[in-house]
Amino acid sequence: MIEVRDLHKSFGDLEVLRGIDLEVGAGEVVCVIGPSGSGKSTLLRCVNLLEQPTSGTVVVDGVELTDPECDIDAVRRRIGMVFQQFNLFPHLSVLANVTVAQRKVLRRSAAEAEKTARANLERVGLADKVDAYPAQLSGGQQQRVAIARALAMGPAVMLFDEPTSALDPELVGDVLAVMRSLAVEGMTMMVVTHEMSFAREVADRVVFMDGGVIVEEGPAAEVIGAPVNERTRTFLSRVLDPAAAQVGEVEDV
């Protein structure tokens, strides 16, 4: 479903991705973990060409996005993406936020777009919020609207870029519950996350990145539960033990 080959991405003289090879099969959930600045989000943005790779190939649902002849806009309609920030239109109701792209991009009728929007809002547990505006919702509810908006486009693949990082801790659970249900339904998902419990429970595979390369990958139980690489072990010890992370930060200074 997703195939990345020898992917490189540079910003000026800074090489952020250094030869990434990765596959995500149909119906598979792959979680990408790693420290800040490791290239996780850049990789995700290269998968749907929000960032243009410097070199390498990206294939999604059988279409090579890095082919100069590729109709990127057409392929992107099959790739849903959920960002750290919710990016909802503040002046539109929840229902309108979920219908607008359907009308403008997919050219669906108003009735069809509304039916699809309502179905997906129910799917994320927000059927009772169709008339609300973003400012009237919690951060977790806004992120679930963003997920419903992406699902309403009928994607073959869903990309999540740290979807809970901007949320208060008490709001994270409802968003992760929606993502769990998508995994159960068989949605192909690539998730950049710092939620280790989610990765351990839901991911078919976990990919650990550091310094723009994939350091370790494999089943969640192995990568998170019994990592082989020292860099992976160091990262997880800090993520899973905040006290150790604080000590490490003091020592680094």
C-alpha cells in the first residue's frame, strides 16, 4: 500500500532523511517513533508529497507519487492526513467542516456530502455536535472532527502526525480510541506518535528513527518491549521513565 525506497530529503545543507526504505502493507498499522528532529514528521509529509523528496521513490496504492507525470492531487484524495493541529475552519460548523472538501474536491452533492459527514461524525462519537463550532469543542473533540473530515473523503490510507501531542492528557484517550477502532476496521495507517502504550497495543510494526535513518523496526513487542539497538533502548528509557529523561537533560547541560 505504501512503499518508500531510498528516500532522501534535505533542507539546504541539512539532510533530514538519509536513505529511508519502508513498506506498509494493506490493512497494516505502522507506528513511527523517535526523538524530536529524527525525521519522523518529514517522512510522513514526504509520503503524500507535502514535502518534495530530494531523491528516492514513494508509491501509494500502486501509484508512484514521485513520478513527474503523476497527478498528485488525484492521489492525495486517497490519502487522509491528520496533523498535530486540527486546522478546522473556525467560522464553519462541525458539519460544514466535514462537508466542504467533499463538495469542492470530490464534487459530491450537498445531500451526499451531508450523509457521509454525519456517518463519519457518528463514527468518531460526535453525532451530537454537528451544529457546534470549533470554539465550542474541546481539543480532543476538534481532533476527532479532523479525523472525520479525513475519513469522509474515502481514503485508502490514513497518515497521523502526532495527533495527540497538542492535547491535554485527559483528552488523549478519546482520540486514541477512534484510531484503535480504525485499526480494527482494517484501515491502513502510518502513525507518528509518542504514545508508546498505543504503539504497543495497536501497531503491527514499530519503526524507530534517529538521525534521519531507520535504526530499528519490527513487531511492537520486540521494538518497545525488547529493543536490540542501544539508541532505541536509550530513547525508550527516557520516554517510559520521565525521571530518567530529566536526569539525562541535566547531565547533557
